[in-house]
Amino acid sequence: MDLAPHDIDQRIALAMDDWRDAERALRKNPPASRHNVLEAHRAVATRSMWIELGERSKDPILAAAMPWVYALVLERVVWPARVRAAEALHAPSIEVPDLELDRLSPRTVIDRLLTEDNSDRRRFYADALVGGARHLSDAQFVLAERRAEAIRRLGVDDPDALEVPLDPSTSLTRVAERVFQATVEFVPRGLRRWDDVLAMGLARDAGEGWPAHLSLRWITDLFAGTGLLDGLALPAFDPPRLLGASSFVRALAHFGRSYAETDVSRSAPFVFKRSPFDLRVARRAALFGSLPADPVFCWRALGLGRARALAQARAVASALVCTLRMDAVRVLMRAEVLSSSRARRQRFEELTERAFGIPFPGDLAFVLPRIGPNDPTRLLGTLVALADRRSLVERFDEDWFRSPHAALAIRAEQAELPLTKPSKDAPLGAKPALLPFRASDATVDAALNTLEQTLAELFR
């Protein structure tokens, strides 16, 4: 097609916006139609464009565009399977005897699981979900299987080289295993059923100091006077329902994600600023989302006394440990995409039992939690954010989130483009390659050590 590099860049940005809007709508509501929004963006979402970019990859813009074309091709191809999975998620297919008169959708049952604070009633919903999740589990598995087949047809031998922002990407399994090892002593005690893990993850007991209404304004006020948001207009967002401290964790993580996507160079090409597997965005989401697990934040921002701030931070940290271990389960389940139905269910039960001491039913595999291509990015982002936080504390003190100097350092890093130097084998005068930010093996190992130290200091 020989489109100009900047034209390709602009088309990718438009395709990403349209796809993200469509995918978000699909998660919230039953699909109104099976229309594939990426069909309008075939210029940057076909195998022929992927091959063309490989032939023109000496251009830095086109080299940075390749991961985006890869992601867009896959999403266009698997969209019908994604719609069918959404239909299964929203279909009223589950009976909850003694509690509900009508059949409920899996999405509604999961919602009831999260909102029900009575453990006996919650178990009715948990049992009903297990009994009625097979159809959704199969649909989610077919979606993952179709994606794997699309990768094969695209001719990509090592998808992890594109999807896992880690050098080398082969270390991902080892990293997930290290997460299990580093956090095993901090798994909450007294978990008797798999749904207890969900309840623990909400941190309902950490309820002091929070505002009555969760809003973007409350979050931005936390950083007023630091300069972190000067000149930026963050998009509005629908705050999560108040279900415990985890709602504020999710809201702050959403803020961090929006901040990272907004505070970027306005003049640079889109593919230089963003990646479909964006470690920098995941790092910022985790950095700000982890603030409620910081005793200093609970003391300085929420106004709690020191003893209560420590107790509340520990409660939130316990919930985040559950989340982190489940993220490790997600990553290790990636290898089961081409397994048989029986094998993937058995593997899911084994991994969740290792993670929590209680196995999740195999019929929930690929349902709770869902497995997706961004799982490695989320896990790595959480780990690297721990190292980011440690660095900010060492440089700007424990209340770094109130420091204009820390905000300036964060903004300076946001302004950097992911520039890498030419390899030793590159010819003289070769242009640098612009690629998505990636973490080195050593960086993640250091972050895992920080994770162990942080938890030990918090719970000592």
C-alpha cells in the first residue's frame, strides 16, 4: 500500500480509539450488533500491512508501528469470538435458587458476588456461578484459541517477544513463580472457600478516612500544588461503586493510567508515545493504585492516626497480595490456551490452590479471572511500580505524593520517548529504533526484592 509513515501512525491512533470504545461497550452491556469496528480500519489491520511494515522497518515510525498492527490485526480477526463471549457473559443463563426469581447473567452473578457482604448469601451466588459458568468459560477459551490461531497465520513464531515487555520475555514464567515465593508468607489466613478470596480482595475493613463520594475531583485534589497535573486535562471517568478500600485502589489506578496516557508529548508520533502492551501506563496505574497500602498516605492524605493508618494499610496490602498472586495465575495460565478443556481446568485448580490454599473450581478457568494478552504487562507494571515507589521515597521522602520535586521527576520521565540505541551489529550511522518501554530481567529481579522488603517492613 506504501502509505506514508505519518499517515500510518494517524490511522493506528484512530483505530485504537474506535476499538477501545467498542471493547469497553462490549464489557458493560450486551452487544447490540456484531459489527466489527476494525473493518473500517483494514488499512492498518491486515496481514499484508504487517508484512509491509516488516519490509520497511528501517523507518523508526514503522518499526514502532509493528506492535500496533500486530494487535489490531488480531483484534479484527477475533472480534466475532469476542462478541460471542460477550453474549455469553450477558445472557440470563444462571439460576440462583432461593435468592433470585429470574435467571441472571454471569456478569450479574459476579456483580452480586462482589457486592454481597453476607457470606452465607454470597455462597449461593458462588455456587450458582460455578454451576452455570461452563458456557462462558468455553466461549472465553474459544476467544483465546482463535487469537492463538490468528497469531500462527500471521507468521509470528514468538508472540511473547511482542506481548511481554520484558527482556528476555522467556523470563516471564520465572517472574510469576518468584511472585508466589515472595508473597507466600503474606497470603491472608482463614480462607475457606474460593469466594472468600474475592471478599478479601475488596478490603471492606479498611474503610476509614475515605470521602463519602468517589470522584475524579477528590483524586486530583490529592496532588494539588505538586504540579503533577499542570496543563493537563484528564478525561472524565465513571468511578467504581464503593465496595471497600479496593474501590479507591481501582479509582487511583484508573487515574494513574489516564495520567500516563495524557502526559505525553503532543508532537511525537502516536506509536512513539504509546504501545498496545504499554509498561509505562501499567507502572503508573500500579504506582498510584498502591497508595492506599502506604501507611504514610493513610496518615497524611486520609487523616488517620499513625496506628490506625498502619492497620488500614496492612488490610489494603493483604488485598493487593491476593490481586498480585491472581495476576501470577493469569500469566501462568497463558500456556494453557492450546490445552484440552480438561487440562486447562486441572491446571487452573492447581495454580489457584498454590496461590490461595483453596482451589478455584475448574469451570471458572478463563472466567474469573479472565485471561488476556495484557496480563503480563499488568503483572510487570505492578512489580516495576514497587521499584518506582522505592526510588521516589529515597529521593523525595515518604510523602513523595505531596512533593513538587517528585511530581517534576515523574513528569520528566513521562516526557521521554522510548528511545533505544542501535545494537552493536547495526551499521555505522544507523538510526536509533523507537520501541515500547520494556523492563530488563535485572530490573524486575530488583523489583521482586523490593516487594519482599516492602511487605516485610509493613507487616513486621
